[in-house]
Amino acid sequence: MPVLHENLLMEMKKLTDEKRATSNETVLQQHSKDESHHTPVLPEVVVFPNSASEVSSILQYASNHQIPVVPFGAGSSLEGHCIPLQGGISINFQNMNKILEVREEDFLVRVQPGVTRTQLNQSLKKYGLFFPVDPGADATLGGMAATNASGTTSVRYGIMRPQVRDLEVVLADGSIIRTGGLAAKSSSGYHLTSLFVGSEGTLGVFTELTLKIYGIPEATVAGRAVFPSVKAAVDGAISLLASGNSLARVELVDEHSIRQVNRHSETSYPEKPTLFLEFHGNPAGMKQDVAFAEELLSANGSEDLIFETDSIKKAKLWEARHHLAYAFKHGFPGREMMLTDVCVPLSELTDAVVYARKLIENEGLNGGVLGHVGDGNFHSILMFDKNNEEETEKANRINEKIVEYALSKNGSCTGEHGIGIGKMKYLKKEHADTLPLMKMIKKQFDPRNILNPGKVLF
Amino acid sequence: MPVLHENLLMEMKKLTDEKRATSNETVLQQHSKDESHHTPVLPEVVVFPNSASEVSSILQYASNHQIPVVPFGAGSSLEGHCIPLQGGISINFQNMNKILEVREEDFLVRVQPGVTRTQLNQSLKKYGLFFPVDPGADATLGGMAATNASGTTSVRYGIMRPQVRDLEVVLADGSIIRTGGLAAKSSSGYHLTSLFVGSEGTLGVFTELTLKIYGIPEATVAGRAVFPSVKAAVDGAISLLASGNSLARVELVDEHSIRQVNRHSETSYPEKPTLFLEFHGNPAGMKQDVAFAEELLSANGSEDLIFETDSIKKAKLWEARHHLAYAFKHGFPGREMMLTDVCVPLSELTDAVVYARKLIENEGLNGGVLGHVGDGNFHSILMFDKNNEEETEKANRINEKIVEYALSKNGSCTGEHGIGIGKMKYLKKEHADTLPLMKMIKKQFDPRNILNPGKVLF
């Protein structure tokens, strides 16, 4: 049971105002969890700062009184990142949700951490620009930077880390720093921006981000290719990657997941391993890429191949992929969802996916496998009854085995969800060499261990 | 005058063998400098390890006896990185030049740090693959990672940092660690790979690198566009970038540089601001991109526009850009060359280049301006007589003013050459906020300050 701190609510009200700090039970509960299966823990106070200087005051106070602080964005994290394990203060960034500056000519945007990615893309549209990183959930950009999120488009545009040009960070002692600049390239000293991105709130709290943005591609084509086996689908994807074309998305969805989608959306997609594809480029290039893709995918055994350029049909096509988690939730009411997240070298992907599929079947759980195949990153969706010890153990066992498999192939225990609470023991294994260095850095940056304590590092 | 260490040569011979450690005057001189204008300093011993474990022994010895260690690749750095400022040991990696593994399907290659980029590309060719980062010089990959190099292709493929998937690093105390893995994506803890890349030998010594490689594009087109002014050329480049096409290179060369090229190569290029361009893609896409590029460049005032697909003509076209430094060296025999290197936000590039041009003219030095315009990164080539104090001062003054200008626009004091010796005072200005954190990290990683001491951080 976390320690309670006398006067904490009153002090937080003093640092913000009467309405922006609360211990209301409902609000505490909203900030006790994320979208993962991890057990909720209540914070003591939730505070809603309006500015970096308020965040700074909050951290100064927290530092002086050694009170844990956990930043909270959209709460869409998947490894318990924003669960206040040791109570203390949850900082909700909903008021810091302004798009501060669009620098069209520089392909940069400056935002507060509470801006969500769809909010950002809605405002960028009128400039013909967009922010590509798409983790599925409508996460905040602060949260996406904190976990080094990625998703469906990273095969083309890259993950979160290289998109972050500059960060305003409040350090544990309340000092406000800037880590980068506006230059597209720099070799100016140690790259601390890269260190903060992915640090999951354990090294500092982000109060502003400058992000790289892109011109909306002239043309996009979406496609769906159905295969007799997972192996054929992954091989097809790898052949596309090797051909060096304008692939912007390539997603694997297994037959079990398609079945859930059909049930949920009353569609009648063939219930077989399927690749969902997207190409970005110019119309002529697209046409040639799609023709070549058709050849390559057919050569790899694709039985049913559809390409769409019409925007409504494209959206419809991607619906299946986007609604997958909901389809499973609806398909198994009352059951909890565990989402595994590993990344393996591309050459190991087929075997890893087949292995995951077998594990799920052997344990007799309901679930699907889906993957950002272009990066070797895949997830299993495992449906289990949280109150049934055996089922919970089964889900944990599958997750553990999938991670161990990935690590045995020199892969990563987390492709994009982060370490949070759930992957700490695997980080220890994956990065045994660098863990002492990470700990050294954590100790220097946060000597009183107030920043999201109990996460990432043992 | 650096301190001499008794028995150092003998000890280094013991750790390697009789032939692989030397204090031969000529060899010491070869390791006293890089390609910059910075004053040479002799190391005490040069050692040529064959393996990480030899490097480890050398570092253990150096650590125990507090002897400075400087890694040496091709010696092509431009800010004095491999000058052994405090004497000690220069570690030459010429024996560690093996390509250890090409993982075709994973788009990865594992190399020793002494492999050069042209050596790598020659071996990758037969796989239809290539490594895109091209800083101009035939640098070693260890050196390129140490300085976070980039060059002409980063507008399309990115800079060095995101290409590095895994590093084997020998730390100051001799321990050998791995920082990454083979997964294309990972959110597993603090990203130490990104911290080591660009650390210029001050945090550890690289003994192996795993790098991302790419499929050779199906088609490339090279182009040259001549403009009435630098402003028109840069505006033309920005319009290309905004159109979201398959631009892989876009280089600005000013009229003074073209003049040197014409003199050096007996060519007759129009002596006006010129953009050199390259597109990578498929033939149909290329064609459409080039047609659109012609429209955009003409709209921005391009007077003379040539596109080539023939490989000999393409090579000829790029010669002018590639031979620029030599053209200047030949044009002004006996004079030293200073290369400035700043990066500004794209929207500030025109003014910054015009400003640099004016500075050179006002000071009355010979020189040119050239730039990786796609990234806002540009260089001035300044020719000066090292023995003439006034000329040296002029060159230094121009460099200083260009850097100050870039910093005033939230740019970087170094786009790609690194801090080394020459930019330490500007790093202090550019990253005043994070300098204390950098120092903290340096102190933790290298408590006895033996790793490339006197560089990067004051």
C-alpha cells in the first residue's frame, strides 16, 4: 500500500489552482490503469498542469518530499506505464494539448505533450502535411515519445525516435531543459533526445515536442493479399521489402483474427493468413509498384489479391486490421486481453509467428497473431479470464515463451509497447550488458527515484 | 607537451605482438592528424589490434595507468577527432577490416570498425544491396558511427545514427559490451546505441557494428539545374522536398565552386549556383518525378536543366560535386582548407547561405559554398595561408560568424562533421541545457578520462 503524503492535495492545488488538483475517487481510478491487463494502483492526487513551469513546480515539490510522479497522456499504454505503482502524483496532460507552431517550410511541428496523433493530423491536413507514426490507439504525442511508439507505417517512415527533433523536458529537480534544436542533422555532442525518447517517464517529464512531419503522398494504393499459410504470407512480404518499392504499410493478420473480424463486422473475408498493404508515391510509380507487387505476391502463393485506389474502398479494406482488437473484445465478452509484442530479425519472422500460433493452440486459448511484418514486429492477442488462475497462467506462459523465443534469435522483448512493468525481467536478459549503464544514467538523472519509480529498470 | 609513459611501447607489443605496436616516427606522424586544419600532435605509440579482446587489454592497461587512448580509422575526420591531443595510444583499426556477415534477408550487415564504406558497398553489390550513407571521404564505418556522419544521401536514407542496429563497444575499463540487437524496432530500455553513435571515441571504442542495408533502387536518374541566384536554387530545392517525391540527393554548389571545378577538370559548366540531383525509384515513377521536378525547378527560375539516366553520364555529372575539395586544393596550392559545417532549419537556408557567401567576399578569401540542401546542412570551403596570421584569423572569423548565425536560428554548430576540437565552445552554447548531463554521462562512463580526452566536452 503506497504511503500517503500529508497536505499533498492542498500543495498541488496551491501549485496549480483549486480545480486542477483532485483526489476524487473516480478521477483517481481513471489514473490507476492503462489499457493493459496489469493490476491498477491508485495515485494519491491527480494534477492537471497548464504549463512547463507548473510541471516544474510540481516536480520540485515532489523531489523535495520524495513523492513519486507518473505522467499520464491518453492512458493507452500497454505495459502499465502510467500505473502509479507507488502512489503519489499522476500528472495528466489534457490541458497541455496545443499545437504551438506549424513550420511548413521546415517540415516541423511544435506541440504540447497532450496533443493526440489524430488531433495533430487533422490540423496538418490543410498544409498538405502529416505525421506518419500510427500506433493504432489515439495516443498522445508525449506518450508516443515516452514509449518510442511505432506501428503500421514505420516500414516507410521510421519509428518515433528519429521523428523527435527537440524536446522540452522537466528534470527530476524541476529544471526545464531543451535537448535538441531545429536542424535536420546534427553531430553536436551526445544525443540526449534519443536517450529521453523511450525512457518511459523515468528520466524526465516531456512538456513540449518538436516533430518531423511529411508531405502527404500524391497517391496511395491499399491492397489485400490472401495466402494459404503464414509462411507464404511472410515470404511474400519479405520479397516485397527486398524489391525496394514504395511500400508504406505491410500488416499480417492470421486466419483466427480474420474470423473475429468477420463475426464482428459481418464481412466475409477469406479466413486465411492475409497481408494488408499500402503503397505511397506518385500515380505512375504506384502503378508499376503494384504490378510488380502482384507478380511477387502471386509467386509466393497469394490466392486472392485486391488493390484499391478509391478512398472509401481503401478505408473499408483497412477496417479489418484497425478493428481487430475490438473484434476480439466483442467476441469474448468478460475476458481480458493480453497483447504480446516482440520483434525478431526478418529472417526469423515466419518461424516465430508459426511458433506463437502453435503455443496459442497448444494452450487452448482464443487468440490471434498479427504483425508489422516489414519490421519483424508481431503481436499475439490472447483472450483470458482474469479470475481464472489457469487461464491467466496460460496467457503468461505464452507471452513468456514468445519473448524467450525472440531473445534467442537476437530479437527484442518489445518492438514498440515498451518495458513498463511487464517486461522488466526481459530487459534484464536482453540488455544484460548495458543494464548497469542504464542504471547509472537513471541514478544520475533521478537521484531520489521519484520519476515513474518501479518501471523499466530493476 | 604530453607526458611519456615508461615501457608503453613494450607493454603494447606484449598485448599484441612485436610488429603491431610501434613508435616509428613516420607512423606516429601519420597518426598525429586528420584531414582538418587543426595542429597535429604525436601519439606516443600506435597499436594495431586484431580483435576486440586485444582492444580490451589495451584499454585495461590504459585505464590502470591513466594513459589517453584515441581510436583511428581512415583519418578522414574534419574537426581533429583523431589527433592524440594528450599523446598516449593511437589505436589503428586497419587490421579489423572484415565484413563478418551479410544477412541478406534481414537487410543487415555485421562489420569490423576498420571496413570502409566503398569496401562495404563493393561486397554488397552482388547481393543487390547497398549501404547508403556517403560522407564523401572513404571513411571507415567505425569512424562514421563515432561522428554520426551523413552526407549526400541522408535526405532519403537518413544519417548514420538510425542505421546502427548494434554495436560492440569496449568500455574504458576494458569490458566488452553489446548495445543493441538484430530487431528492426525495439522499445527495450534506454537506447544506448544512439548515445554511443556520435560520441567521438569519448565514451567507448567500437569493435563491431551491425548496420542496416538497403536494396539497390531499380532506377536512378541524376540531374543538374542551374539558377540565377542561390536563393532561386534553394527555393527550387525546397519545392522539390515539399512535393514528396523520390529525391535521394539534392546538393547545392555555388558559382565560385563551379569555377574551380571548370578550371580543375577542364569542363565548361555554367558558373552559376547549381543543384545536383538524384532520384531513386522505379522507372515509371522516376519519369513522373523527373517531369514534375522539371516543372517545379523551372517555376523557381532554373535556366538550364539536364537529366541523365545513362550511368557514365550520371557519373560525369556527379564528378563536379565529388571533386570539389580537390579542385579547390589544386586551385590554391600551398593553402590550407578550412571546411565550415552548420545546419539550419530549411526555411533559414537561403539567408544563411547568402550570409556565408557575403562573409567570404567581405573578408576577401577564396572559397565556395556547397550544401546538402535537403537537410539545411551547408559547408564553406575557405582557402587560407596557415603561416599568414591575418588570413588564418579571417578564416576563423568567417567560421565563427557562420556558426553564430546558425545557432541564432536554432540550428546546429555541426551538421555532420562533429565537435572534435574545433567546435567545443559552440557545443557549450548550442547545448547549454544538456551539457551538464553530457558531462555526468562522460564521468560515469570514463571516470579516469582516458577516452579521447580533450574532445567534445570542456
